[in-house]
Amino acid sequence: MAYTKKDHLMRRIQNNYDDFKCSLRGVSREKLFEAAPRIAAVTEAYKFLTTVYGWDEDGEIDFFLLFSDPLTIVADEWEDYRGEMASDIDGVLWDIGDGALAEYPLEKSVDNYFHYINE
């Protein structure tokens, strides 16, 4: 079986989720309680991206592969939408655009590429 871009993205999202869970180790119960909305947003985004969403468009996969932490991008947007009582995480993906390129860390190789083409 060939390793696809989607496989690469799923592995990255899994690593992002694992890193997030590790960041919660040793956090006090009070801090965990305060972080409950964030934990829920990250977990919901992770489950959606890895089990529900189809990732049918290569361009979309390529876009999210630009980032070192695509899970955080979706979780941030989802957390904002949840505050507005939105119920469809699928709609969140449509609102993530080129602005994310300036706001979130890129993969090192991609960052070097953008630096090179912008010189």
C-alpha cells in the first residue's frame, strides 16, 4: 500500500493530538477544569478530522500539510464557532483561508520555500 499525502496529514494530526494530550500532564485539576472548553474543541476537531471528514480534495490536503500543527488551526476555529452556537464543524474548514499562513507556524521546509520565493 502506497503512503499518500492524506496518510501523512493523518499522521501529523495524530502527532498534534498526542502532543496536546502530553501538554496536559501534570496540570492541576483546577487548570484542567478551566481548560475544559479548549480540551473539548481539540478533541472534537481531532475526531472529526480523523474519522468523519472525507479529505476529498488534494488542494485541501496540501494546504493543511503546509502547517506544523493543522489540528490547532481547526480547533481554534471550532472553538470560536462553538461560542457562536454553531453546530457544524465541517463549516469551519471552509472559513480557514490564507490568513492562517500568517498566523500559524509552517513546516520548516515550507517556511524555507516561502522565504526563498519571496526574496
